[in-house]
Amino acid sequence: MADQLTLYNNALGHLKERAIASLAENREPRRVLDTYWQDAVNYCLGQGLWLFAKRTVEATPSTTLVPAIGWLYAFDIPDDWVRTMEVSADALFTVPLDLFSEETGAWYSNNQPVYVRYVSDDPTYGWDLGAWPETFSEYVAIRLAVKACKRITRDDALYESLLKEEKRYRIDARAKDAMNEAVGHRPTGTWVRSRRHSIFTATSWG
């Protein structure tokens, strides 16, 4: 089970710095880590379709948004949305919904309601440190080390080394997280989209 102090000390280990005894310890490395903590976690949440952060919602048409041209319905994107995983016209996600657009602050569809699974940064989903797999915790720690490296160590060579290691940790975390998907039921499609002007198309799991 991850906790912030352990992650800070793991990051300091990557930086070859002495560990801290508490989150209140009056040392510059701790203050630097505080600066980057939230950004590092949010960045890592945006780098994968993490099962531990998966949230499913039934979206109903917005009462304030006007549908874009060509669409019948507009839907508010939840505040805790990070990345879309799946979209369907049925609650069991048996058939993916191909005609679906995602733009800044809004989803558009000709179906309603729509069912969406997405990576959430809500405190009870993606920001629930106790639910993080070990590999994701390790990924966050090295990302935090990368962000803090130059301010704490001023060591350019170490920074470049950590950047390379971060990629390896990210790949490992994604792979291990994907292995946790239930064997008996896999979604028929996934979507990886930004908030900006993209039309959803299904991709096979392979």
C-alpha cells in the first residue's frame, strides 16, 4: 500500500539523497518534492488506462451545452476525467459506440444516455494511494525524482539517466496493470483520446 512519505523517500533514493523521517521535516528536498507532488501524480495518471483508477458513469444530455453541428446530444465531461477508456450505448459495454466525439469540456453523441469508462483522478479512484499497484507507485516515485532532480542535485547526468529509467518504469506499470484485467471478459474496444476535437474509432485489443 502506497503512502506519500514512502514515495518521497523512494524518489530521494533515486536522487541519492538521505531519506526524510516525516512529511513535516524541515529540509529543502522535502519542500521541493512538495512542489512537484501533485503534478507528478496527475502526469502519471494520464499516461495509461489504469484499471485501479477506472470509473464508469451513465452520462445523460447536458441541460446547458448546445450540441455541436451533426450531433443530437451534448454531455458534460466529469471534472475528475483524465482519459477515456471505453464508450458504449449499453450499460454492459457489449457493443462499443463508434460515433462519439470528445472535445474540450464536452462529449457528443447521437445516442442517449451513453455509458463511459474513464481514468478518474477522484480521491476515491486514481488519487486513492492505497489502491495503487506497486509498479504504479514506483512509477510515480521516479517521475517525482525526475521533476525534482535538477533543483535538488543540479546533476544533469543523473537527470538524463532518470529520464531513461522513467520510461522503463512506465512500460512496466502499464504492462502489469493490463494483466490485472479479468480474463473472462475483455472490452471489445478501447479509446485513447485527448479533450480536443477527436472522433472516436474502435481499436482491437489484439
